[in-house]
Amino acid sequence: MTLPQSLSIATLIGMMMLFIWGRFRYDVTAILALLASIALGIVSPKDAFKGFSDDIVIIVGSALVISAAVQRSGVIELALAKLAKRVTRVRSQLVVLTASVGFSSALVKNIGALAMLMPAAFQMAKKNNTSPSVFLMPMATASLLGGLITLVGTSPNIIVSRVREQMTGQPFGMFDYTPVGLGLTVMGLIYLRFAYRLLPRDRRAAPTMGEALDIKGYITEAAIPETSPAVDESVEDFLARHDGEVSITRILRAGMRSAPNEHTHLRAGDVLILGGEPDALERVIARDRLKLEGEDREKADQADDDEVGVIEAVVNVGSPLAGRTAARLALQARFGVNLIAISRQGEHLSRRLANIELRAGDVLVLQGPLEQLPGKLRDLGCLPLAQREMRLGVSKRSWLPIGILGVAMGATAMGFVPVAVAFFAAAGLIMATGVLPVREAYDHVEWPILIMLGALIPVSDLASHHRRIGRHRDLAVRDGIDAATLGAVALILAAAMAVTPFLNNAATVLVMAPIAATFAGDLGYRPEAFLMATAVGAGCDFLTPIGHQCNTLVMGPGGYKFSDYARLGAPLSLLVLLVGTPLIVAVWPMH
């Protein structure tokens, strides 16, 4: 064994121990590993930062931006909402939710798909008077499986594609993962259809700050344009179509205000005073393409590059708003913000927003330039509430991000442009068209992941330095399993599944993929099946809440305990090993 080989193995072992120890965050651990490699002379200074120029960093960052835009558009939520109206049983709702999040994860990064559909799970649980925990962990599991279907579904797939390109000169294509990923996803959905009973039924999340504030009964003002599906619809049908989530407190027509009658037919140009919770109001306004009050003024007196957002705030005692109306105060002209919703405890509001006399304690939804809103709140004597995600009043072009994503995926699938170019262009178009504000786009980029990728790419290449030692070790293993093809692939799949709960899944692939490819070469096999097994194993962490962000995301809202994950995940992990191994071997030739 040469000195460089010994140092390479020691560095990899030390990095793995730091990952498992968890004292440093994964990106810091990657930086330390890179610095150690440079100091030991096994990574040259000129190659130290080549990882940051690698296509994988561009693809992952761009995919996160595209995912955020699709999530923000609400298109998938809308499609699910229409389907959910026909499904009332818990078991059937579970199938709808898990299938929706699973197949959405093939197009949108799995964490984004899960976050996008979690509100639908809460709505269904509320209607059935059941705990959201019945839905949330199965949805997280389905999102992990669905991410295996395409190249951009999850980061490990992109990393494995890069390793294959380095070894064979040919990366994995956008849909090369589909036969294996789709098969495992369908298997997993069938399993979840029955296995959700393994989860305890008494799990419930602790009350959130938003629930503690218990702010309900917002009213907002929206006009019906000619293109709205609400035109010529009766009030009764309008409310029924939206499942009674909102109420119409007043209809303003031709300057006249009237109380709504269930048989009244809505017309283009009518102004509706709508009441309901913020998310319900946002859904109704988006689905019916209603024109929110102040929408035409949102860019008034603002620079072209100002980003418009909304904030929820309470009117403080002594505020200049108290005792005055928004119209009298000339709120938009003087302060540059629009009042788009009001909530007042214990009172049913029905007047136009501009004519409601505000009081201390009123909760307002204000719209204006994001950079200026904190200062505006101080001027208005308002206190921002605990941060809660609100999209009410945020304009969006629903289908544009879906179209951009479709063009990008089609261009890569047909080989017109490389994946990195297609997705970088798609992310740029999404920001340039305003579908996703630039600030929000950068907020959705997981910079620690990109730093970790850039730092670990040169470190992961160290695996090639211990190929000779690996050959002796592999021969011993080969003798133990009698060189069985299924056993060799299963060994890599099981190893990746065992390691990924303790490491970030991207780190697992960066470390294991070169070793798996070397293992395949020493056994005389092509590397594709072993690389695919690495990607599947790294993407299938069902056993802990800390191995993958999807599992972490549902732990609090579902009220789960650490041990609950193994209840549902251990049998599924075994199924992935038993079904995934022959599926990989059947799809990818070994010779």
C-alpha cells in the first residue's frame, strides 16, 4: 500500500466518522475534508475547487428554483383539490395523497412536492376529524420513492449520473431512472395503502403559534372578471363548489351594496366581500381568477425591481390607523402599502375594506415592497405577527412554470441540450418572467447542499486511489457470495440504505458511488446496476426522521416519535431490497 493510498483511505474514514458524529453540519464537514485533503497533498490546490464548477452544482441549484416556482403556482394543489372532492374515505384519501406526492416528486424535488401537498392533508384530516399523522408519514415515504423516477427528482440521482459519465463517458438520461423508480414507487404505494395502520392513531402535533393566535374570520375584497368561472353562477353553487371554505358577506354591483341571496347569480364586474381563513381565501381567488382589491396599485410608486409581498400584522394601541379608515388615511398614496384583508375578533365585518374604521387589535394583511414593509409597519404603528407563510395577494402565473419545466425536460430527453444548460435556462426564465421573485428564488436554494457538493466532489474522487486495496477486499466478498449477481447488487443497495440515515443522502452517494463502480469493475460487471443501486439506497431512508428532509418535515406536524419511523419504514426497506435488486438487474445489463 502506497502512502497516498493510505492517506486517501484515512481521509475518507475520518470524513465518515465526522458525518456520523454530527458535531459539525454536513457542509462544514465537507469543507474540513477538502482542507485535510489539500494539506495532506492528495488533492492538488489547482483541483481543490473544481467541484464548484461541476455541472451537478448548477443542476441541483436550478432544480431547486424550478421546484419552488412549481410549488408556488398551486397547479398541483388545484388538481388534487378537484380530485379530493370525490374521495371521502380515509383509506382512499391516503391513496390520493401518496400517489399525488409520489408522482409529483418525479417533476418537483421531493421535499418541494411534499411541502406543496401537506396543506391538502391537513384539510382532509380536518374534514374527517382524524389526525394528520395518518397521512403525513406515508406522504413523506411516497415522496422519497417518487424522487427515484427521474434524474431531477432527488440529488443522489444527479450525482450518480455524474459518476457514470466520468467512468463511461455517458451520463444517465432524464428518464433512465424511470423503470426502476416507477416500479419501486408503485410497490411502495401498494404497501402504504395497507401498512399505514402500523402508525399509532394518537399522534398529534403540538399547537403552533399560528393556532395559538387563532386568527380567523378575515375578510377581503375581490372583483369578478369576465374570464372567471364564477360568472353566471349562483351564490349557492359558488359556495358549494368551494366546499363552504369561504362566505360572501356582501355583493357590490353598480355602486349598490346588497346582502347575498343563495339564488343570486354573480356577474362580471361584481365585487365580493369574502370571509374566511387566509389559505381558503387565497385558494378561491386563485381558482376563480378573481381580481384582488389593490392589485392594480401594487406597483404604484415602486421601482421596477421592487418585490411585492404580504405581511400579517396587528394594529397597536396608539397607531395612526386606529379610528380611521384606509380611504381616509390614503394608505396606499401616503405609505405605499395596500390593505387586502382584515380580521377582527368577535365581529362580522361586511363593509368594503377602504371604508372599515380600523381599531387597535385588528389583524391586517398588508401588501407592499418586501424591503420596505418592516419600516412601513413601524410608521403605521403595527406589530408583525409570528411569521406565517401567506400567499394572499401575491400574484402568480399558474401554468407558466409547468410549461417552462416541460420544455426543459423535453429538451434534455431528446438530447437537444445538456441537463445543466436546460435547467439553468429554465431557472433563469422563471426569475426573469417574475413567476418566482428573485429574493424567493435565492431563499429556496439550499446553499449548504451546494457547498457540500462542491467541496466533496474532489474528495470523493479519492476513492479511485484505493482501487487496488478495494480489489483484494472485493475478491474476499466475491468468494463469500460466490459472485452472485443479485447478491453483489443487493450488497451495494443494502450498504447505501444502511449509511444514509447517518449521512446526508448526497454525501452518501458522493462517497459510495465511486466505490460501488470500482466494486463492479473488480467483479467484471458494468457499473450501471451498481450505481443505480447506490442511488436507490441513498434515496430510501425510511427509518429515521433525521436522514432526509422529507422525514424531518413531517415529524413536528404529525406529532411522531423517533421510533414511529421504523414501524412503517423497516418493512418497506426490506421490500425495496427484495424487489429493487432483481428490478435493477433486469433493467441494467451486467455485462
